[in-house]
Amino acid sequence: MSAIILILTPGTGSFPFQSKTLTMPSGTKIMLGSTEGTVNGARSSVRVPSMTNGWFAPRQTEDYSMPAVSPLPLSSSHAELWADGNKARCSLSSVHIRDLDSAFGTYVNGMRIKKNSTLKTGDTISLGSRIPRNEKTPAYITDLHLSPVIMKVTLSLS
């Protein structure tokens, strides 16, 4: 049985991340989100990011005295990708995304999605939207903190 290969590369204005290559056999679901979560009421890194999963790692800022940062618009469980599970053969039109009630939304080609959306090569996914800086933004919050994760989509069959 063939599988879909979903390649996600950083888009313009994105929080920086290493490109991801996700293999999606029919029926596969992949969560997209931050590596940070809550353990016993405290925030911590609870997931291990890689090029082959949907977790996005924090990045070190230019100020090494500050801890690595995750993008504020990105929820720990932000969106879910899946390949249709009830098709005998995968096709490039069987990859979908849905928002998981994230605070800053999930966008496909600039439009906030409220229901399941089918992806195609050339689409742009944005996990969250840019948070504007204002006079109440603490000085330690960098522009990286305020950036969404923006990805260009490429689909192929294995």
C-alpha cells in the first residue's frame, strides 16, 4: 500500500524550524504543536521534536542568557493532520488538517479554518497569527516569540 509523503518547509515570516518530512499511510494522524506542555501544573518540554514528527522545537535567541523560546501563537496541541483511512489506495487529495480549538487559529492560504480542510501541494499552513508588539509586551519577549509557524506544503506518493 502506498503512503503519502508530506513535506513542510518554513514559509516567509515563520518562526524558524527544520523542514519536516512526514510519512502518512492511510489512516495516520499527526498532531502539530509545541514541544512544551504542562506537567503537574508547570510548563515543561514534554515532547521530542524531529524532522519526522509534528512537534516544533524552541529556538535559542541571540541572548544566550535567555532560555530558548517557543512561538507564543503555537498551542501545545494546535492542529491535526490525517490521511483518509477508508481508502484502499492513498491519493494526493486525501490529506486533511483541522484546528484543535487553538487560541490563535490555524490558517490555510491565509483563511482561518473552522472545519476540516483538504491540503494540496503549494498550500500554505499557518499555525497561529503574528501577535503584535505593544507597550505592555515585556522586553524579554522577542520577535521570534511573536511569530507563527508558517509552512509550505508539498505532497507526493511513496
